[in-house]
Amino acid sequence: MSLQLTPAMRQYVEIKSRYRDCILFFRMGDFYEMFFEDAIRASRLLDIALTSRDRESNIPMCGVPHHARNAYLSKLIRQGCKVAICEQVEEPGQKGIFRREVTEVVTPGLVFHEECLDARGNNYLAAVRFSPPFAYAALDATTGEFHHETCDTEDALADALFRLSPAEFIALEGECEPRAPRGKRLIEGKLLTLLSPSAAGTFEPPSPVEGIPAADHPAAGVVRAALYYLHLHQPAALSEITRVAERAEGRYLAMDETAVRTLEIFSTMSGERKGSLLWAVDRTRTPMGARALRSWLAAPLIDAARIGERHDAVGELLEAHGMRKELAGRLDAMGDLSRLASRLAQDRSGPREVAALRDNLEALPALKETLGEPFAERLREVRGRLGDHSAAAEEISRALADELPAGHKEGGIFRPGYDARVDELTHLLTHGKEMLAEMESSERRRTGIGGLKVGYNRVFGYFLEVSRANVDKVPADYIRKQTLVNAERYITPDLKEFESRVLRAQEERSAREEELFLALRESLKRHLPGIRAAAESVAELDVLLSFADLAANGGYGRPRVNAGRDIVIENGRHPVVEKILGRHAFVPNDCRLSPDGARLAVITGPNMAGKSTYIRQVALIVLLAHAGCYVPADRAEIGVVDRIFTRIGASDDLSRGESTFMVEMRETARILSGVTGRTLVVLDEVGRGTSTYDGLSIAWAVAEHLHDAPARPKVLFATHFHELTDIVSTSAHARNYHVAVREWQGDIIFLRRIDEGSASKSYGIQVARLAGLPPSAIGRAREILKNLESAEYNEFGLPALTGARTGQAPAAQMDLFSRAERREEGAVLEEIRRCDPERLTPVDALMRLAAWKERLGKGTS
Ligand code: ADP
């Protein structure tokens, strides 16, 4: 078949061979065409017709109109494809075909088209190293943000990547075998490209990038790989990346994937934004602010002084009601300054975007003025960094016309007076219209044809149109060009002469305007560093203002984050549940945790009482406070927390093909080994995934372990295992709390109040009744419960063991209650193991036996 290929198809095959992993958009006139396998794949993904190029060759083909390119592009990108865009870059030469070149490769992580981007989120490309030492580099080419981080474990790497949720992954060959299932899951369904270590791992960017780690740094390879990939696919965007920052674990409040998921910070367990913490607190007004808020919540601060500075700023804005309103209005009017700046840097902005950039820059002085002379350090800093961009704004205003075309090749970009030659040509062109009108009337006079018209079409340019009835009056110098049903079209030498003058002028003006526009963009680039700083400041101001608005409207108060280790919250509320139920329907609760006092709070209560809500609310208040936000509480004094661990619920894990119990235990093991004296642990129903006694035993052991951990972490432990409340008798720093309920005519009423002490009953049957279980089933459940309580049956409904029947608790439960007893047992066993019967006299042996029995509490009789 290749023998038969036309020159254009040969060119296609040659170009495609260099972009094997991409779908090639091959520009042919007004269409982007796709051929062969690309066509088959794209027609399926885009749901468009598959045809063939011609009858002989039968080459599969499909195409999309060039003006609708971005819509199709975004559809492919969202389905994880890479698309190489091949344009006609030069008019046909002698061979009769256009010279074509791939001008950019668009991938999920390197996409700049608004249709493909979420304005309120970042779009990261992540280069990862999935072998020790673990590291990643994340690049958002739409904003220029670029950072890298080294992680101690694969789990920590997965956590960091989970928070960023990259759109695409790259890795160096040989460094991408994720061992842990979490790593695999992370990249599943996302595009992953492997790059050659020799090319990508040692890539030197053409213009310097500040902060590239040295060759022996764990992140050296990933940082270079990210730059290399950008260079390969979007060379224009590379010039804009000027620095890469190092992000270090331990500088932010750490939350692993489980914590982020189960606390529903960015989306709910079912994957929706509504119902998440972000949804409840987000009042930002600009896309930059929305993105910044997300990253503040993903990486809360742990430096009490810096946290306090944010609170100071929020406080000042909160006080200044009038200013807040004014700032809000100004921010509402702003666009995505950060992405506009990036587009300028990458030569992607059209005239309208340059004008939008100006409008945003012009909005800054007013913003600054509204801020006045603030006291808070953060606000002063923001104000200072907003800068003065009047020079750039004026430069744009001087140049651009008031009404602008979308593209820069269309002409009509510049304001009269900006460029003498453009004005001259414009004059000629507008004058041309008058000349045409004149020509029309003089020809009418000359021929006596009243209805004669001058027209234009794209095939043969200007023409004179005469209706069929008047054809006999047409003079001899008219040359016939086209016959219509009711008219004939002619040209004359004069008209042709006019036409070529107009066309030349038009062409020259377009060329001149394009040249001027490119020069304008180039010249504006020198303002970019300042514009970027301004964009960051606007983002910060937007988040601070959003926090202040939230405080004002949601009744949030200022938390004090201090260097101590206690957590004291008075009348705390759950930000999301409160927003859903309404302020007055939510019952506030206190929390007091301290390493020296109560550091393990065991919260019992029936299902649906409000245990989970309570423990999550404490975690969310701690998180918000560290992010710099006010909190839904009357008072919050919080010693800096370095990490929040959670183990909540179990339902979500089933889909991942692992037993719920295994996942639960793995996560619990991570928690047990990862706590420090500043860690807050939130555990909900640990041990639920297995049988009652196993579950209770594990819950007990986990609680005990955390309580006894030398680091003394603060732990909230919600459980429906009522037996666990006995832990306070052996663990000095454990306290019991329960969610208060009231019984009323056989029903229970949830009071939602957390009280000290343990709950008196578990109320499972009442809850079942509330949930609508039929009365017959409820009645039977009551009977069975009675039997169980009098210990005639065990938990499986089988007759209970003898010991139990005599009124003692079942053996398995016995075991749990006395830790001291178990220790003694261990010690006795150890002594038995060590003692050597050969060397004992019979009396000795008897006496030891008696002592052991005594110690085991069984007596000698
Ligand atoms: P549990 O963990 O004890 O099973 P949840 O924490 O899931 O119970 O709470 C069940 C429901 O009770 C929540 O969905 C919420 O609507 C309501 N709720 C919980 N805490 C409160 C509260 N403090 N004030 C008002 N309603 C609450």
C-alpha cells in the first residue's frame, strides 16, 4: 500500500513516525485529518464518522473542522490521549504540497486550552521516582508553578501525589515500578510516559532554571525529566519556567491519603465537591484564589508564628466591614491574572487576552487603595507585592483598539495613531470602500443599468452583477465570469486593478499588524516577574478575604495556635454538617485533650448518635486553624499539630479488591508506627471489619498501644464497642465520653451532646426501630438480646460456655479486661520456660508451682 501513497500521505507517514504515541491532527485546509489507526481510535473516542481517504487506497480517515479543534482536543485529552498538532507552515513549494510541522503536543498534563482546564484547580504534570529514594516533581505549566519533594517511603510519595492529583505522570525508565498497591492505583487510568534516563535525566534547559537540584539529589532526575518533557512537547512553555522550589516534608501539617479522603477535605467519599470541607469554606472570588485555597488546605502551616500572621490578617479584614465589601467587589471583577500571564509568556495570548491582562492590571491600584495602610503583616506584604503595573497597562492601552478581533492575524488590532503605516493602509482600505461605491454608481450611469451591483466572492474576487433582464445593456469591455439563475457576473480591468490594490493593502496591513502585535507581546514580557508576584498577592488576598467572609457570616472565631501540646475547643461545630443542617440545628461540643491529662478520649454511643461527626469536627477545626482560617468554635487553643491520622469507616475500601479488614489493619499499623507527641489521631470504629471478639480485641489493643506510646499522641477513639469503656480503669490518660441520648416511650432521642462518662446502653435495637425495621423483627431482637444478656447464648446464638452460664463474662471478654493479669501470665510463662526441672528438688518444684498458681490468681486449692 505504501507504494501508492500520495506525496501528502508520505509526508503524513513520515511525521507520524516521530509521534507514535500521539494521535496526529494533520492539518489539511480547513480540517485536521487523522488516518490509519489514529482515525479508528479517534472516531471511536470522539464519536465521529470514520471514512476513507479515497476508494483505491482505503486508508481509514476521520477529521474535525479546524475552528472546532479545541473542543475535540479536550475530549481526547480527558480520555488520556496525547495529541500532536501538525500545521501547514509554508505555502506549497515545487512539489505541490504544504510544508507541515508539529507545532505542539498536547497531553493531559500539558494543556493550555481553557476547554480542558478547571479554572479552580491546578493541572499538574508529575515526574515520579517510584524507587528509593522516592521523589517527585510537579509542574503546572499553566501557571508556572513547579516544585519537587523527596519522600522517605513509597507511602509518603503516594500521599503527596494524592493531594496534588496530577493529570499525567512521567518517569524515567527503570524508576517506575511502584511496589505498593497504592502507587499502582495512583497511576491507574492516567497517562504514564517513560523517558530515557540518558536524555531526560540529564536534560539541560536552554535558559537557566533556578533551584535545579544537584546531580546527587534524589529529585535531580525527576526535575530534569519534567523540564525535558515540557521541552519536547511545549517548547514555548519551557522558557516561562524560571525556578523550581523544594517542598520538604515536615514543613506542613501532614495528612496521608486516608486522612484527606476520610476527612472529605476536597471531595466527599462519593467523589463530590458538595459536602466537602473545601465546599463549606470556599468563598474565594478569583480562579487564583480558588487554587491557592486548595493548596493552603492541602498543606497547612505548622509554624505558630506564621499561622498567627494569617489569623491577624483575617482578623483585620473581619473588622473592616466596608473594606471587605469593597475588596470583594474588586476581586469579583478580576480574571485569571496568573494564567493570563502564563499565556503571554508562552506566546499564546491573542489581542483580547492581552486586553484582559491590561484590565486586570488596571484593577490593581484600586485594590491597593482599598487595602489602605493595613496593620497585619500579611496584608502589608500583599499590598507591597501588588506592585505598580501602570506602565504595562498603558503600553497595552496605547496600542490596542477598543474593539478587538479574537486572533492576531485578522487585522484591526491597533488603535489609530499607534502606527503610521497601519493607519495609512487602513485609510486606503476604508477609502477603498468609498471608491467601490463610486465605481458602482459611475458604472450604473455609464451602462444605464439601475440595479448593477459591485460584489465580492472568495473564488474570483470583486465582480459587477447584472440581472438577466439587463444583460443586453452590458458594454463590450465587461468580461463574463459567472452565470447565475437570474444574473450574470462580470469583471473589468479597472475593477481588477482596484482589487489588487485593496488585497495588497489588506495583506500588508495584516502582516504589519501581526509584526506589531508580536513585538508588543515580546515587550510586555519584561513585566512578567512583577505581574506574577501581583497574581500571587491577589490569590493570597482572595483567600484571606474568603476566610474573613466565612468568619463574618458563619460565626467563626479566631483560634490560637501555640507551641504547647494541648487541644482545647469550646463549642466546636462541624463546618460541613453545620452548613447542611443550618447553624441552629447543630449542637456544639467541647474537646479537651492533653498529653498530661486526658490524651485518649473514648467516645461511645449508639449508631447515628453523632460520634463520627464529633471526632471529624475536632480534626477539621485543627486543620482549618493551621491553614490560617478562623474556626467554627467559641474558643480554640491548639498546640501545633504535626500530623493528623485518621482511620474512619470501611465502606470505601471494598472497591479496591482488598479485604476491608486488611486495609484497616494496614492503616492502623501505619498509624501506630508514625505518631509523635504532636500527632492527632482520629479513629472511628476500628475493628468493625471482623467478628465481634476479634474486632473488640483489636480495638482495645490499638487504643491501649496509642495510650501507652511514649510519644503521647492525642487520640479520639469512637467506638460502638461498649466494653472498651473499661479501658479507663487501666489506662490513666484515657477518658470516657458518650453521646447523650434520652429514652422516651421506647424510642431514643439523640441529644448530640458529648458528655463525660460512658454510655449506659448501646440502644442498637432502638436505632433499628428508628430506621424502620418491622415491629416483629424488633420484638424478636429484644428477645434475643435478653437471652444474650443473661448469657444463655453467645454472640453466634449458640449455647454459651459453662463459665458464662454461671454468670461470668465470656472467656474471650475476660481476657481483655485485665492487662495487669495478662502481664503476670506472660511473666509466669517466661519463668516456666526458663526453669530447668533437672536442677529442681521436688519440694522446690512444688513450691514454685504453688507460687505460680497464686500469681495467676487461681488459688492453691
Ligand atoms: P455515628 O458516628 O454516631 O453513627 P454520625 O456522626 O454519623 O453518627 O451522626 C449521624 C447524624 O447525626 C449526622 O449525619 C448529622 O446529621 C447528625 N449530627 C451529628 N452530630 C450532630 C450535632 N452535633 N448536631 C446536630 N446534628 C448532628
